[in-house]
Amino acid sequence: MADIMKVDQIQMRLLEEVADLHEVPAGAYNIRANGQLAGRVNSANIEIVSKEDGTGIDIHIKPGTKRESVHIPVVLSQSGLTEMVYNDFYIGDDADVVIVAGCGIHNGGDKDSEHDGIHRFFLGKNAKVKYVEKHYGEGDGQGKRILNPGTEVTMEENSYMEMEMVQIKGVDSTKRNTTANLAAGAKLIIRERLLTHGSQDAVSGFVVNLNGDGSSANVISRSVAKDDSSQTFLAEINGNAKCAGHSECDAIIMGNAKISAIPKITANNTDAALIHEAAIGKIAGEQLIKLMTLGLTEAEAEAQIVNGFLK
Amino acid sequence: MADIMKVDQIQMRLLEEVADLHEVPAGAYNIRANGQLAGRVNSANIEIVSKEDGTGIDIHIKPGTKRESVHIPVVLSQSGLTEMVYNDFYIGDDADVVIVAGCGIHNGGDKDSEHDGIHRFFLGKNAKVKYVEKHYGEGDGQGKRILNPGTEVTMEENSYMEMEMVQIKGVDSTKRNTTANLAAGAKLIIRERLLTHGSQDAVSGFVVNLNGDGSSANVISRSVAKDDSSQTFLAEINGNAKCAGHSECDAIIMGNAKISAIPKITANNTDAALIHEAAIGKIAGEQLIKLMTLGLTEAEAEAQIVNGFLK
């Protein structure tokens, strides 16, 4: 694959981490490496076009496109690179597609590397999207690995979107902002998984506006904060119509970490039904002891519980 | 009773509403009517002293005082009266007392009537307090009935406080602020019940700091917003030690009301276990229909459900 697309071995490994890419992906794709286009393929139904001002790409998915996928991973292996990218997805009526994004940073130098990506999704009527976004950092340098993703979702009548947003390892600082506006009958599911360690800092914010009758949203966040890391979770659901909203934030705290969960549910309509749940706690001692009696060390037992929790 | 204490018939009715007083209370009391002292009695163990600067009263409860009560209701029947009062409660070690506060406003005029009361509680080691606070408004005047209570609680080791804070009717505008700091082993239970109607506006905020090992807090809010009223509920629990915190906000929305719930749980210690739950919704249709088949009108059925919910 590294032959076909202009990526080196480090970038190849990052692509595996963030987009599960071991070979050239099926379907349309656009790969960005160190700020440059490293490979692009369109399909009959999916067209990827660079923005004229060079700030990002537009992805046009034709109405009625079924069971196709788009991969648009970004990798940075050059220390000190800072970039801001705007990607817009236009998903036609009745389309049913999978979109895989993600960003991997290898920083072996002393300068900070930063990728700020703004993704905007426009879902047509009855369109269905599964969106997967993974963030990953590695490298021994003193330079920080910074990722600030912004996601804006506009959902027309009866559209459906499922988002999986994962940050598993190595990102020093992240500010995540996701905003969604739902028309009548639209349904949004967000699953976020976040792990911070060392002295990492993560802020994750969601604002979901349920504007149309019959719209619904389910925001589920699971996170683990280890060592001296800190996390802030903000989830806002506004019920402006006959709608249903649920948000849930479960967090495991370890070491000297700090976690804050600040949900906000607002009913501006009598027919809005909104629920929020949040829990922060450490791993229960009994769970650890149980696994340790099976022969695991305490560290192994913790790792197994954390992996299960974030799965 | 109106003979013994300097209160008139309107004030007498207000006292019944906010302090369940039909006669002179047993135990110590201090009754404030239209900004003036209308009656005061001390007991052997409980001494009520006016502050020298006239801004309020200090209530001293001797260590070891058992099964005594203090009533300190406030009534306003003069339109346009605005007052700010500071009351400080010093509860000695091992004391076990009931404190009943509350404020009733009758506003028959066109000017706003406002009572802002700041209550500070200092609980000694092992002290136990049950605190009841009721707010009530009435009167046909155009003037608003405004109540802004501030409550600050400082709890020493192994002290216990149970707070019942109720605002059932007729208060046009309220900003409630409650802050508590808990030392090791201290336990705080807050039950809030709030009903807003017409174009009323209520903001209720809690900040609970669990500073000592073994401290715990349970904040339970139930509210109903009718007509064009609006409510905002803010609950913040900070876990700074090995502690347990739970906050729960259930709200029924009716008419064109608006309700916002913004909890915040923060674990600054790995041994803090914090949980929050919130739910906003309207009365389920099936519940109404069930009561209506028993012969109630829709309005009667709604009233019965609301009363049960706020009980």
C-alpha cells in the first residue's frame, strides 16, 4: 500500500491505528499525510473534491447511494506541523453509507504537532450514516500531540446517524466539540470512548438540538482517566419539539486523575422527554480481587477491566 | 396567638402556611413580621440574639441540646417592603435539634415585596439538625413576591443535616443558592420541592463540597413547572476526598413551561464516588386516562398526580 499511496512506514502504522487500514480501502478514500494529499479515489456515487481555497475537501454522496464507504484518514509524522482542515460531507437523500475518519500523530521531535479538523455533515431526507472517528498519538519527542476535532451535523427529516468517536491513546491535549441539529424524525446516536493518561487533558462537549417532532438522540460517553490526567465532559441536549433525548456519562478514575461531568438538559417544549445519567468512580475492589485470585497481577486486572469498559 | 405575638390575621395565615404554626410554638422562636420583631422566646439551651448592627439574628444552641426546636418564620404583608436578613445558627457538638424557617409574603399592592435571607449553619462535631424551610406567596396586587434565600452550611466531623426546602405556591421570582462544606464523616441530605406557575421564574443552585473522608451527600430535587413558568436547576458536587455523592433531579413540565437541569459532578480524588441523574418529562397520558376513568376530570387528575409527585 505504501507504494501505491505516498505514505511511509510510520504513516502506514498510524493509518492502521486510526482507520484499520492494512491495504488500499475499498470504496472512495482521501488520505492526507503531513498536510499533503497522499492518495484519493472516487467512486461512481461518491466524489471527493478539494476546496478551491485549499482548506479541505468536499465529499459529495449521491442520493440513493447504498452500502458504500468513504475513508478520509489524516496522519502527521512531521514534528511541529500545525494544520486546520475543513471537510464537508453532503449525503444525498436515501443514501446509506459508512464514513471512516481519524487522525494519527507521530511526534518524534520537540515541537508541538497539531491537527484541528472541522467536519460538517449534511444528511438529506432518510439518509443513513455510520461515522467512525479514531484519534491516536505516539512518538518519544517532547513535542505535544494535539487534536481538536469539531463536528457539526445537520440532519433532515427521518435521517439517521450513528457516531463512534474514540480517543484511546497518546493524545496530549484535545478539545472536542460536537453540535447536531435534528429535524422531524431524525435520530442520532453518539458513542464516545476516551482514555487519558500521563498529564493529558481532554475536554469533550456535545450540543444536541432536537428541533423536529419525533427526533431523538442518545449520547453515551465512557471514559477512563489515569495518572495525572484530567477530563471534562459537557453534554447539552435541548428539547425544542416532541422529542426524546438521553445522555449518559460513565467514568473510571485512577491514580491522581480528575474528572468533571457537566450535563445540561433543557425542555423548551412540554412534549420533550429528556434524561441524563452520570457516574464517576474507581474500579471496585471486589472486581480487582476476583481477577487477582485468577492469577492476574493488580496491574493486569486493572488493564482488563479498563479494556472491557471501553470496548 | 395574634394577641400574644404582634401579628395580624393575614400574617397569622402566612405563619400557618410557612411554619405550620397554629399557636405559639413549643421551644425557642423568633417571629419577624414586616421587618420588625413580632415575638421571641429563648429556652434554657437555645438563645436567640439580635445582631448588633440590626441585620439579623444569631441562634446559639448549646452542645448536647436534645430534641428541641427553633422556629424563625418571617412574614411580609406590607406591599413594597424589601429586606435583606442574615441569620446565623451555631449548633453545638452532639446537639440534636429541629429548625423551622420559612417566609410568607402577602402582596396586595402594586409594589414588589422582597425578602432575601442568608442562613448560615455551623454544625459542631456529631451535631444533628433537621431543617425545614417553606416559601409561600399570595395576594392580588400587581406587585411581585420575590424570595431569594441563600444557605451556607459548614459541617464538622460526623455531623448530620437533613434539609427540606419547599416552595409550593405564589412566589413570582426566586433565586435559591445553597452551599455546603462537609468534614470527615459528615452527612447531608437535601430534599427540594418546587412548583412554579403563571409567568414565575425560579433558579435553584446547590454546591456541595465533600472535603472529608467518609463524607456523603444526597441532593434530591422534584419540581413541577406549569403555564409559562421557567425553572433552572444547578447542582454541583465536588468530591475532594473518599466520599459518596448523589444528586437527582426529576421534573414535570406542563403548559408552555421551560425547565433546564444542569448538574455538575467533579471527582478530584480517586476515592470519590459520584452519581447524578436527571429526568424531565410530562405526565404520562396513561396515568391521566387511568384517573379519568375513575371519574376525575383531566384537571383533577393532573392536580392529583402533581400533589403526589411533590409529596
